[in-house]
Amino acid sequence: MISKTLVAVMGRRLIESGLSEPCQIGSREQAGPNSFHTHPHQPRGATVSEDPVIRPEDREDEQLIDYFFELYGYLILKQAVAPADVAEMNQWAHAHQHYMDETPPQRGHVDSQWIGHVETHTYSGPDGINFQNIVEAGPVFERHIDHPSWVDHVRRFVDSDRNGLSLHETLLNIRKQGGYIGIHSGGHLSIPYMTFRQPNTGAWMVGQINVITALTDIGPGDGATTIIRGSHKSALPHPKQAEANAVYRSDEAAGSAIGMRELYMDKGDVLMFTDAITHGSAQRTNEGRRRMVLYRYSPRWIRTRFHYVPSQRLLASLTDDQHAIMQPLPPRRPPEDV
């Protein structure tokens, strides 16, 4: 049975938001080609987005959320993180962004620096600096582990009753002018964490869900995350990946690839998407810096990306539910080592 809320919400959006040609997502009016497009039958001043924007009042509607996540492979959760938490995370980022300016360009973990249990890192150089294992940076980052705005949806998509739930990676990224990340991933890849549905039954079996929290407003020129909607179901690589014989990643800025959509966000919004979707980011052309926090969730049987061992301080500070996500399989040791 289709929920009344789903019918009401979709009906409301047809009236208030409408349908038009593809456009970028955002909540701020933009001029030029990145603007929202007014539907001829909309109320004056209304704006249009074809993207799956989940408003706070719709966040508990599983049928609505499941429908759009299945269809597009991603969701935008508006106002998902409290302004006070965004401010606290920005305060941490501001206090440590000098690591980006005062040290030579880093590649991977080579010449990394440690801030307690947080390590500096980069995937490829242009993507900016990652503060890996950011969950160790204090209580505000611990609250992200099982944040109520998204954790129940993540559990459902991963099917945590059968598969458990773990954090594959946690990081805070700062990217300056000129930075980007190349186009990567896609439904064509035979990688365990890029599953989406159980092939025989159709049950949810998402191998990895990325949850990005915007710490700054991200609009045109800010280096927005880009996706190709529905590409988590594609059996073929994107032409840009095939052209470079790079089945997983192209090192060019993803925003220039055909079919890509820039996803604009206000600070405190969350972008949640399956890692199987073809994605990347546009090049940042504006001055200033883009900041975001990324938490990747996976079934418990997929190891963490860089095998950071949770500190005893962190484990002691967590709730039982958070502890089960951070350490879904407790280490087994002989009695004399306990």
C-alpha cells in the first residue's frame, strides 16, 4: 500500500516544486545556467528541483525515502545537522587548516602528520587535505556515528539486522581554489562494497553509504559533489572512465564530465548516496575553502579503509549503539592479555 504521506508529498512537490529540465540542486536562488527553473503553473516565487530533497518534516517517511534512494541512488537531507554542531566542527577545521598551508603537498599517507589519533591524508593531491579518523576529534564527531537524521535509513539500506553496521572511513576534508576529485565508481564495478540490492530477492544490500555533511554553503564554483543519477544500476563505465582506460577513476575534474550534476547544499545539509553511483566533484573556482565531513558506512564484514584502531578514550566515551558501529567485532584475546 502506498503511504498517504508519499502521495501527499509527491503531489505537493508537483505543485510547489514541479518538474522541468535537469538543473543543479540548491536552496539558494542562482543566476544564469545554474538557476532553478520556474514551472509555468507554480505559485510566484516558487523554485524547482528534480533532485530528491528530503525536508525535515519528511525525514521519517521510509516509503518516500526508499523510493527516491532506489530511483536516484542519493538523497539530500535538508537541515540535518544542528547549527551548533556545524559551528563546532568548523571551529575544529579552522584551528587545523594550517596543516594544509604550512606543509608540502601530501600524497596518500606519505609524510602525514598526526593530531592525536587523527591523521592528515590526501587521495590524489587536488582533492585537498583529509583529516582521517576524524571521529577521534571530539564529542561532536562522535555524535555523527549514529546521528538520528540518517542512521535508521543507513541501517535499513545496509540491512544491519543481517549484515551488522560499521564505519568504513571518517574524515573532514578542506579543499581550496583549484581543488577537485575525479570521476569514479559506478554500477559496473565488481567490488563487494558497491552492491545495492540482493540479486535474487531484491532486498536492500547496500555495500557502502556515504554521508557528507556540508560545513560551508556549497554553490556554483565551490567545488560541489557531482553525481550521475541512477548510474549505480549501470552495467557500463562512464565514457570518461572508459576513454582513459580507467575503469574505476579518471583524474580529471568530475564536474566537466557529460551527464554530471552538481549538488548544491547549504551548511548543515547532508548528502547521502551509495558509493556505487558514479560521482566525483567539480573543480573549485571560487576563492576560499570548501569544508565537509564524510562518514562511510558498510556492513560489518567489510574492513575499515585504513585500519585505524579506535582509541581506548573513544571506546570509553561511546554509547552501546555507537560502540557496536565503531567496533562491530570486538577483538578476541587470550585471558592473560585482557
